[in-house]
Amino acid sequence: MSQSISSPTGLASGLGGQGLREVIAILAVAVAVIGGGEALLRFFEVPQYVLPTPSAIGAVFASAEMPTILQHYGYTLVELFAGYAIGASIGLILAAVITQFPFVEKVITPYILLLVTTPMLALVPLLILNFGFGYTPRIIAVALASGPMVMINAATGFRRVDTMKISLARSYGASTLQIFTKIRAPMAMPMVIVGLMIGAIFGMITAVGAEMSGGGFGLGSRLTTYSSTLRMPEFFACILILAVTGITIYAFFFWLGKKLAGWES
Amino acid sequence: MQKTADKALNVRGATKVYGTASGGIHALKDVDLTVRQGEFISIVGPSGCGKTTLLWSIAGLHKLTSGAIALGDEFLTGPHPSIGMMFQEANLLPWRSIRRNIELPFEIRGRQPDLARIDRLLDRVGLGGFGDKMPRELSGGMQQRASIVRALASDPTVLLMDEPFGALDAFTRDEMNKLVEEIWLESRKTVILITHSIAEAVYLADKVYIMSARPGQIARVVDVPFARPRSLDLMETREFFDLVNLIKHDIQHQPKAALAAGGAA
């Protein structure tokens, strides 16, 4: 079960290594979708509150609403970074430690799986009840969503032991700590990075979802506001910002993976 | 070149018993072995005769149940910087460049790598200019050359070779054997080679130790009379064939009594 959760490495297979031809084709698809969408929506005179045209969405970025949107985006990023920093650190440390103790690992893993599979968004109302409408419940939710994802993937990495490589280090008199830093950690790195990436994306989803449950600030709360007042261009502009954020997270970890774990591919 | 203090490797009464609950298995029983400084010996024997256990014990990777190992007048109780080890297959860390792989023993021991020596050795094994390549960019033979450099970089007194060329094709293996003899003639390390190839054992060694299984004991020592430097043509001579066949016969016709006694012990 943990295997299916922890092996999404295939995610990366479609990205990277695109040549000029592919890049041109990707841009052509974008032009076709945006241009075609614009033409179709105008031709059928679809009202903006049903589906806004790409040009109307684009216009939001130059509008007077943009500073507000960016301000709220800033709140979202604060929650994401704070919650992720806490969740990912705990997840990483826990993974590194418990994989050294098979008994502890076997006892703890079912609970981690429980955390992985529980939608943390469902806990947000409870967290708000306990911690009020500020940053705290959101940061906790982000940490709870990203931490277990990081942990379960990183643990898969740390469990990969190559006894020959450990014996090699031991034959030079390596200490337990040196075996960890020189052998176990680099070996775990590919899975650690996958875990960090999935954790960050889950964290973002949870941050936005938590903002939609109340509090009145953050990009998620903007989404609620815009949709309830039928300001669809602004609504879609926010969605676009979130999508780009997600892709940026993905691209960052893809780059990091190439840099730190490129030996595996 | 030769140090005045004699650094012979002495193994006395080496005994290793695995599993104590229901009558252990004697992987090694009272093995005595003396390798003079600068001598090249090989150890052959059937699978499970304890030759790897013996080698790993000398490397400090296994603890003997009883008995002692000494290098010169120093008893070995664990991994020792004067002992270099080559493992089955190259056992390079895939996330490190060739050069950084070779520097690993220095890093672990907290010493400055001897860069000039490493460069000289890389050139010597034909890997000059390959230092910055990653292991996967090198062929199996080249990887094993890199692991020779790693083992010799810190100028050990004793070199232990654990079936190092088993995974290589026959031609590459011959080539490696030639290289090992050349390097040995230049450096005069004390070498213990474990191998399944009797031809390799005879080609390289001054003495071939034949071990018997269960209990693992040294059954016979055969002197190899061929002059050095030896050439690969030696392997096609009558004398070479005869010696290889003699050893092969010896291994195949080990007294079955030894097996039975070992099983009962």
C-alpha cells in the first residue's frame, strides 16, 4: 500500500529534456487553446459570469484589483512556507530516525498512513474552533498535510540499504553518523525529493482549502469572495496564479532532483 | 621502498561460528595463515568454505568467535587504515564522481587526500581524464580499475581482494589480471585474493591456499613456481594447465568426512 503512494516518480518522466521542436509545439498548443477559447466564447456570446474569456482574465492582472490579489497571495505563501517548513522537517527527521529502528517503524507506519489518507481539510473547522481564524489553524493544516507525505516517501528512501556500500564505508572505519551522511542519506535522496515535492503540492492545496473555510484572508478566501459575487475573471486569475505556483513547485523539485539525485536516472 | 619493520599478516586460530542456538556452523575453524610482507596469495575453495568470512574478518568487517589477526606486531581489532579492500564488483557510489569515490576513504578518516598520488594511479590504470566522470558512464572494467585506485590511494600495506573480477567478461578479466600483476610488481603490496577462478588464482599468486568447507579450514597450500612478470601466454602452457587441474581436482575430491564432521559439530 505504501508502495503505490510512494512511487510517483513517473510524474517526472514527461518533463525535462524537451527540445526546440517540443517547446514550439507546447507554445502552439497554448496559443491554440487560448486563442480558440477566446474566439469560441466571443462567438457564442458566453456571459463573463459563466466562463470569462482569456482576455478578460488577462486584463485582471493589469487591473486595480491586482494589488489586493497579490496581498492575499502573500498570506497564502506565508501559510504554505511556515506549515511546510514545520511539516517537512518533522517528516524528514522522523523518516531518518524511525527507519533505523525496524520495530518502531512497523508500529508507527500505520498511523502515518492514517495521516496520509485523512483529508486534512476535513480537520480545518475543528482547528479553527481551537485556534481561531488566524494563521495558526492553516499552518497546522499545511504541516499535517505535507509532513506525512514527506515522511512516508523519505522513509522508503532511507529503507533502501545496500549492505555492500555500508560495508565499504565500514571498512574505512566509518562511524554510524558517517554511514548515514555518506551512504544512507545520498541513497535516499531521490525518494526524499519526491516526498518533498508531493508534500509541497499537498501543502498548497491544503492552504487554499483551509482559506476557503473561513478567516477572510488568503487567496482561497478571495476565490470564495469572487465566486459568490460572480467576478469570474478575478476568480480565474486566482486559479491561474495557484496553477503557476504548483508548476513552479514541481519545476523547483525537478531541478533539485536533477542536481542532487541525477545519478539515478 | 621496503620498510625495515616486517609487516607480515598473521592469522592464528581464526574460528567463526554462526548461529549458536541449535549447534552453530563453523564457517572457520582454527585457521592459521601467514602472509609475508609483499607476498601475493590467493584463496580458493568450494562455496561456503569460509574464504569470504576469513577475508572480511581480516578487513575488520566480521568479528571472529576466537583467534587473532595481527599485522606486524599490531593486533587488528577492527578496520585498519593499513588494510585496503576491493569488493565484489566495483562497489562505487553512483552519486559520486570517480575522483570523489576515490577520496571517500580519506573523507571518512578525516585526512587530506594525496591528490598527486591519485592522479598518478588514475593514469597508471588508464583512467587519466576520467576522474570527473560518474560511475555509470564507465564500463564494468573501468569501474573496477577505479576501485583499484580507491583501494591503493591511501597506500595500504595489505590489499584484500574479494572476488573482484567475477562480474567481468573473460577478456576484460584477463586484462585486469595483467594490470593487477603489473601494479603488484611495482608496489609490492601484501595481497590476499579470493576468487572462484582457479586460473586467476594461479596466474596472480605466489601461493594458492585451498580451503575445505564446514568447517572452513585450510586444506592445502600450493606453491606457484612461475617466474614473474608472467604474461597471459602463460595461461596456455602445459605447466599452467597441470597446476590448475591439480587444484581443481583437490577441491572436487575433498574428503566427504570433513563435510559430515562439520555438519555434526
